Amino acid sequence: MQTFYVTFGVKYREEPHPTWDKAHPDGYLTIIAKDIAMARRFTAALLATNYSFIYTEDDFNTARWAAGELGRIEFSEAS
């Protein structure tokens, strides 16, 4: 399993997110999935197109996000 990080646009600082009330541009959603394709599928199922980026663990620095982890979703191999 791999770790991926989903970030949100600045508009969610003021506007409510349409599908996930914890979304905020100063934080991120952690997704644990088999691969990036699975992470994208589950992100789309949860957030539709209402997110900014999905990062791999190598490309993400958690220290840059003041609010830290807003949530965590872990998928099993059977998902």
C-alpha cells in the first residue's frame, strides 16, 4: 500500500465544500491505496472534481500544510 495526499483549492477557505465538510486549503486528506489509479478512483468517488491535487509521498511535504491531516482513508487490497 502507498500513501497519497489530496489538497484543496483556496475557495474552500470561504465556501463550503460540496461533498466533504472537512475540506480546507490549509490541510490535506491522506489516502492509503494500492496505487495512484486506485487513489484517484476513490478521491473522485468522495470528492468528484472538487479538489486540487493528488500527491505521492515522495512529492509531498506535510510541513507546508498548517492544518495538517484533515482525514485519512485506508483501502484494503479487496477494495
